[in-house]
Amino acid sequence: SEVAVSWRPSAEFAGNLYRGEGIVPGSPRDVWECIKPVAGGLRTKWDQNVKDFEVIEAITDTLSVCRTTTPSAFMRIISPREFVDVVVMKQDEDGTMLSAATNVEHPLCPPQPNFVRGFNYPCGCLCIPVPGEPDRTQLLTFFQTDLGGYLPQTVVDSFFPSSICGFYSNLTKAVKTLKA
């Protein structure tokens, strides 16, 4: 699947807001099954940037505080990270499914050794049905992540676009295995 990645300076922090948009060959339900932010979900199996995902506190069935850890990346220039976010999930009447998140501090999740604490500013994924094409999903993704630590902005700027393209490519493969 082809993905378009664009970015502009973030209004939230000193980095960029990245936008990915592409059509994923799979139903919105299948795409959502692969990306939904839940404990024990499929994301840790296919997303190379998610090592572990845990729910710290379930506030409701659609609102939770979660911790995500990432492996080292970019030829180990980027060391393992952890992110603590409040995450909301929603399904609209038109079948669009979305998750949105932003960083939060939580007493049950202090910074852990061996991880750099990063911060997600308002971000999310939208799985949008393609009218008349039940086996295709428009996927919009928004990332504005402060990776923390002492990374040069040039490293971050070269990591994110290729990482987003990899996200779409790996997601497409994961959706295909769901159907197999």
C-alpha cells in the first residue's frame, strides 16, 4: 500500500507533527483489530516500534492509561523508550474507528530504569471505511512524539517518515495474516 507522509512544526512542542495517510487492503474491522491499543492486542506482534503495551489503569472500557515501550531503533542510535499516555477509543456511526492519546503522568508508572521517558503529544489513528469498498480502509495517523533524551533533531527528523512508512507496510502484512 502507498502512504503519504507529511509534517509541519508542532504547536505542542519543539518537534514536528507527522501525518500519514494511506489505503490499507483490509476491512476497517480487521485494520482496527491490528492497531487498537489494548493489552494483549496484536500491535506488539507486528509493529516494530512497539515492544510492549500495558494498561496501567482502565478508567472505562474506552478510556485508559497505558504504558508503551519501544525497542532501540535507527541502528541503535535511539535507545529503548517508554511512553505513558491517556488513550481514548471511539467508534462513529459511519464505522470510523479511532484511538487518540496524549502523555500523562501516573503514580503507578514512574520512569523505569533502562528506558528514556518520551512524550506523545496529541496523536492518534483513524480507520475510515472506503465507501463501496468494504475490504479497503483509509488509515490516517498523526504522531507528534518527543523521544526525550539527547537526540539531535536531525536524527528524529530522518527516523519518523521512514518509521511511518514501515508502520503502514507492516500493518498491511498483519492484516493479510488475519485473513489467512
